[in-house]
Amino acid sequence: MRFLRILSGILIFFLAFFILPGYCFHASAAGRLQPVDGVPVIVIDPGHGGENLGTQAGGIWDEKYMDMVTAQALYDELSLYDDVEVYLTRTGDVDVSFQERAAFAQSVNADFLFSIHYNASEYHDLFGSEVWVPLTAPFNNYGYQIGYELLRGMQDRGLLVRGIKTREGERGEYYAIIRETVALGIPAAIIEHCHVDEDRDKGFCASEEDLIRFGREDATAIAKYFGLKSTALQVDYSDYPLAEVGSANPVASTLRDETAPDVCRIEFLSADYETGVLSFTLSAADYDSPLLYYTYSIDGGQTYSERNAWPGSDVLTGKYEDTFTLSLTIPSGTKPSVIVRAYNMFDPYTESNRYDSPITFSYGQDSRAEEGDPSSVGEGGNEDASGTGTPPDSDTHDPASSNADSQNPPAADPVAKPVSGSAVAGEKQVSFVAFLEICLIIVVFLFVILLISQGIAYQNRKRRRRQGRREFQSRKEDGDTRNQLR
């Protein structure tokens, strides 16, 4: 019992001080890292303009118009706060180069530049909001603190949060507006409010009032970051706590993760042949980035569903559900072959094992006795078949080599990494948290072995004592008194 108490204490110590904190991206409250001398000076940069239309995938307006409406609303709302200077890089539909935008911010001694945008993807399958920040500290850390407030507001509104991210190009910063402003010593962030080309996001930007609302909510987040107060609005964010991050290194969660999720697996649960519902347990994990989406195929990977938000995903805290029940409706007359893909916040994905149904779904007919057990998984050794890859997530290119200012990164190169029971150790270094978990498993395993060995030894001693008593009794009955006292 004493050994058990010691072991329990060790387990609690590891959980409390090593494993559980590893799943949190940051503490919850801190002051602003960025020093500001005097009145904050904020520059709002409406993206695109003039001949640079921005994305037209939404079908309602050119992006340059949407950017201007939101930027103007942001300017108007932020101007209602006390002791702050606010500027726009453009007020009309004109062409403005990245260098000119950055130079203007420098001319007014800006403390921060916010570039206003809306998003679209090459295959029109991405949805959600994201903020792009500089690569290098401390500008990266400043960007993270304000990005957290911006995205938390969008999350409260009902949008999926895609994350606070960085991207490296051939000339350092991939995005020209960030590259040019950081070169002048000015922090910058690109705000991609939502995807105008995806049905789940279109409702958030369908009217001018929606675009104005984004601007007002951006103003609230920026006011919280700078600790502003407004007599007109009767709000005071002077002591507002921000996300806690260090300043010496870039925030790890913002750095692009090119690796796919480490684990993705499905296990058969049930099949309802009256309704066509086929259910699985879906388990997945990524030890570097939170899971964000999943898709599924019922034809063995030839076609996939639209992306679905991963249950419980919150990239601002790094949390997501690692296991949930996935129920699919199978069309009548189909013999499904199911594969699931799990995507992380940077869009690389990992495919699960394949489930091949032994039965063709035919509603109202019970053919299970003829075609076999529906719980069998895989055919022809496909149970552990898996693959990884990264689909293209935009149709844009490095603005350093052209005048385009689209803010969608190009596709990452496919990542070919097989995933099975030991995939993590074979393809990448095991993280410190994973190492501790392995150590705990080994400790528990050794403890179980010790208990078993003690039990076996105890049984052997009992057996020897019983055997000794039987031998003594036998000798006594035969008159053998060699070991008796005289």
C-alpha cells in the first residue's frame, strides 16, 4: 500500500506540473507587452483598392469595397475613444503600394498598423477567421496579444477561428504589408474576417451592416489591447487583461506547422440498415497544432465531403476533442468504403484507416445474414492504410514578386508520412509532453509487473507450505518419526 501511495503521488505530480500545462497555449491574463509612449497612434489599412480588386469569389462585392466599408467603420468607432489618434491609409478607391502604406504609417509615428481584408480559397472549401502577424519577436508577440482579442470577438460571434499565424517567404515575411512595416519598426497585423466564398461564412458578410459590425468589433478588440476608455461609449478598458506570452521568442503556436496530424483512426460502432446510418468512433491527435476540420469519403477516397469543424476545436487555447462519434447517412444501394481526414490549423491532413462495409445498404431489406458481419474492418489488409497530404488552400502567390495583395497563402507541399500505431516516433521527434506520457506508461507497466511477480511468489510459497504439510502427514502415518521430538 505504501508503494501505491508513492506511485499515486508521482502520477499527480507529473499531471499537475508537466502534462496538463502542456495542452494550454498561454496563461489567461497579463499586461500589454508593447510599450507605448503617450497617446497610441493607430493606422487602419483598407486592403486592395483601385485596379487591385481583391477577391471576387463572394459574388456580391469586390473585396476592395468590403475592406473599405469595414475599415471606415473601424475608424469611426475607434475615433470615439479618448486619447487616441487614428488614421486611414486610403479613403477612396485608389491604388496604394505597400511601400506607400508603410511609409505613411511611419510618417505619423504609428504604434500599430491593421490591414483589413476578407478571404477566399482556391477550392472554396475553407471557412473561418484568422490573423496574420510578423515572424520575429517582439512584433510577433505584440501581434499575438492583439490577434487573440480580435479572434475571440469573432469566435463569440459564431465564426470558426483558424488561428493567429505567421508565414515565411523568400524575402523573410511572406506578406508584403507586414514586411514593409516591420522593416520600419512598426508592428502590423492582417485581419482576415471570414471567407466570402464559403456558405458557412457568407452569412457573416452578406450585408453592409455585417461589414460595419466587423469594424466596430475590431475597434473594441483594439481598444482592449491599448487599454483605452471612451466617454462617448461609456466603456473603460484601462485594466483589461491580455493573453500572457513571453517576449524573447515568437509564440510557438503561430509558427507554421508543415507536418500532418499524428494519429487518425476510425472504429466501427453500428449500422442501421433501416435508416442508412453508419456510425464510427473517430480518434485523432496532433501534438504540434490543434485539429480544425475533418472530411470523410464513402467511396474509398475518390471523393470527399465538405470540410466540417472539428468538435470542440479552439485554436486560441489549443483544445479539441480527441475522440467523438461520427455518424454518416449512406445512400441506399451503396456499399460504403469509409476514410476520414483530420486537418490541423495550418491545413495539412492525415487519413484514417479504411472501413469496407461487407453489406450494400438497401433500406428496408435485411441482407446481413447473407453478406457477413458489419463490424469487420478493412479488406485486403486495408485496416491500417493511411496517408497524409496538404491540399492547396488558396490561389494566391507571394506579393513580394508582384503587385497583388491577396492575403491567402499558397498550398504547402504534400507531407508523405504514414500513420499507424507507432507513427509519431518514426517520422518526427516526440515532444517533451509525449515523452513524459511514455515514461508514465512504462512506470505503470513496471508496477503491474511487480504486482504480478509478488502474487506469483506468494502463491509459490503457499504451495510449498501445503506440500511440506502433506509430506509430514504422510511420514507420520507411515511411522517415520525422524523429525519428531523425543
